[in-house]
Amino acid sequence: MPRFNREDILSYIVLVTATLLIGLPFYWMLITALKPIQEIALYPPRWLPGEIRWQNFSEVWQAVPFGRFYLNSLFTTFSTCFLQLVFAGLMAYGFAFIPFPHKQVLFFLVLATMMIPEEMKIVPNYLLLERLGWVNTYWSLIIPPAAQGFPVFVLYMWFRTLPRDLLDAAKVDGAGHWRTFWLVVVPASRPMVIVLTLFAFVNRWNDYLWTLIVTNKTVMRTLPVGLAYFKGTQEGGDHWNLLMAAALLAILPLIILFLLLQRRIVEELPALHITSNR
């Protein structure tokens, strides 16, 4: 029989407490999404629904163009994540490995964008998009969020930790910067690419303010704005079971993404730790 010391017991207590604090709100959202409206306001509350109503999800889907919201969110999120990583990777590679005039000044300007609050960028970005005719288009939902200074900085710091022998070997084999970037640097940076992908996906998927500003047509809304739109409808209103069903549908892709990548993240953690200590 395994023996537990005081540190192990304390660790388990902390883990169980954290699991309850994180899991209980999600469980309550799930059972609320499955309850009929009559059970929502019962006191004391029921921890198991007396009647399971899977129809709540179909009612939400039909009450508003939820399918369109899903399509918009999936398309804009995946497009933004891909472009953000490509832009950031190419810029970080150039700053890390290619000498050119005024490189430090340009890198400082990229870092300076991280110090500007997002709210201060809204008006100039909107005015620019309006002149380009991109308001109420996918371009407005993809291009501005794809240009971020944070992933450039993170990848730049990561690239500087890569063994120089890798780049020298690629150069000896006749590889130019383009092949070196895609065939050597990107595979060697897989742990950080996975982490940045998660960050970019979650941030873009949950973005509400920018989407609300640059779109005013229902067909262009994404899920966060669509949830607010649904709450303002007659079907949403005070029907908390339908609102929880809509929220559950909205976060489902995030849960699936985490479940798909959690093994990769755990596998890559040693590489992240080793590289960060170099």
C-alpha cells in the first residue's frame, strides 16, 4: 500500500480544491443547459436535472443564425492564428538571424506596440478600415488581430536559444533563409508554436469588442457577439437554460482544442523548461 507524506497530502488537497473551484461552475452551466425552465429558479437548487432537455440546444440553434456565427468564428479564428504565427515567425527570424540597417530600432518599435492599450488602437484602426472599405468584411476581422507584437517578441527570444549549429548545418547544405526557416527553425520551435497557437486561438475566439465595432450585420457576427445578440432576443431573455446551452456551444471548440493538444503540451514542457534555462 503506498505511503503518503505530509507534502503529498497537502498537494492532493490543493489539487482537489482547485478542481472543485474550476469544475463546479462548468458543471453548473452544463446541468442548467439541460434543465427545463421550470427548474431554473428552484430552491434549494437541484444538482441533477429532473428532466433532461436536449431540445434546448436545437432551440438555440434555430432561434438565431447560430450556424453562421459558428462559421464566422471558425473561419476568422483559424485564419487569424495562421497569419499571426506566419507574420510573427518571419519577423522574429529576421530580427534574430538577418543583419540589416536599424534592426534594433525596428525591433523596439515592434515592442512598443505591446505597450499601447488595445482600446487606443480601435479608433485609428477603424478609420483605416473604413477608408479601405473593409468594414463588415472578413478582412476587418482577420488582418488587424493578425498583427501582434507579443508573438514576435516571444519567438524572437526562443529563436535566440536555438543551437547555432542547426543554422550553420543548413547553410552548409545550401539552404537559404526561406528553407532554413521552414525546415529547420519552425520544427525546432514546435513547443513554442503550440503554446502561441493556444494563446492566439483563445484570444481571437473570445474577442468581443473589436468584432462588435467593425461589424453591424448579423451575418458577419461571431459567437461572442452572437451570444449577446441571442440574449437580447425574446428566446434568450431570461431563459437561462437556453443561454447556458448557447454558452456551452460557444466554448465547445475551445474544450476540443485543449483535449487535442494537452498531450502535446505535456510532452513539450521539458523542452520549454530546458530552453528557458539556457
